[in-house]
Amino acid sequence: HGTHVAGIVAADTSNGVGVAGTAGGTNGRNGVSLMHLTVFGKISNKGFAEALVYAANMGAAIASNSWSFTFAGVNDPAVEAGISYFNTVGGGGLISDGGLVVFSAGNDGTNDNWFPASLPNVIAVAATDDNFRRATFTNFGAWVDISAPGIDILSTVVGKWEHYYFLGIKYWPSSYTARYNRMSGTSMACPIVSGVLGLALSVAPGRRKQEYLNCLYSSARDISDVHGNAGYGLGAG
């Protein structure tokens, strides 16, 4: 999941290999830098608020969050405080008045309030298919800010080291094979929006958050009139 999301944002572009990230760089210019913070473990899940604070303190400009709480209406004051902290302290010198926090809307197909995406100080991202129609699984509502593709998205997954053997002894890996796979969910839509915001920062750094958001929302295609979308809150895109 994490590797797939990271590839959607930052897989190298124009190198003739695999996939191209939304903000993967081009013409010899580097793409966005990623800071991966693990909160989902094999035994327990924790550290969500701490991750946001750490990222802000380490200079992150955009917090891309492909996760949500398990039940509608459930929120955590610590996470909310972490989001507020990133909004205020983040930015890394690329945004003049703090950081931008992006969250996936969730995959339960309802218009309930799903936190943290439904908080007013985050950018909530719903999912569509490649024909701009609402994904059947996406959460929706007036709190959604924008939509992006989230069905059968091809991106990076964990690759495989190829070992070689001599006289029955396994030696250090000799080659690495990259792998790619398709996944669906608002988790895939979220990093597309984060990548677009990263591109905006690279073109015009140092502006206020609202300027970047105005550009994001005003340049998104209106999909409210696409068949099957009427009456669903899908935001600006």
C-alpha cells in the first residue's frame, strides 16, 4: 500500500521504466522528495499524530494521508491537533503560511462524516473511474473537496531481490527486479492530488496555501453533470 501510494506521487518520469508519478520530475529535473512515516504495523497501528508533527518539524510541505478511521463519526483529538500543527508549522519554506494536509475520503460508499478527511482544515479526496464517474466505493458528501482517479491505478509495489547460489550457498542478491500492480481506492486518488500540489509548489514556491488551493480547484474539471454523479458530493474535480 505505502509503496504503491509513493509511486503514484513520485515514481521517476520520462525514464522509460515502469510508471510515471504525478510529480516524478522530467527532463533531468528531480521529482518531489518523500518522507515515509510508518504508522501501520504488523501488531498495532499508532503514531498518526506524532507522524504529522515530525513531518512538519522536518520541513515537509505536503502531508499526504491515504488512511481514515474505521467507523464514521469517529475522530481522535490528538490527530486533529497534529493536523493543525502541520497546517501551522509545515511548509518547509515552500509555502509562506504553513503546510497542506491531504486525506483520502475513505472506501465505505456513504455520505457520513469520515474523519480525518471531513475536518475543515484538510483537503478531502474522493475517487472516480477513468471516465470521471463516481467510484462505487468512495465516500462522498459536502465535506469532499476534490476527486481524482482511484480505480485500477498502476503503480509501484515492493520488488524482488534475485539471489545467486554457488555450491549450494546463497550469496548476497545480485539483481533487483522492480514490480508494478494495480490497486483501487481513495488511497490511490489522494496521492494524485498531493502530487499536483507538489507540482504547483515547484513552479511557484513561496505563496500562500489558499493560492495553491484556488489553482487546484479552479482548474479541476466539473464532473457533477457526468452520468451517475448528480447529487453526490465529489468536490471540485
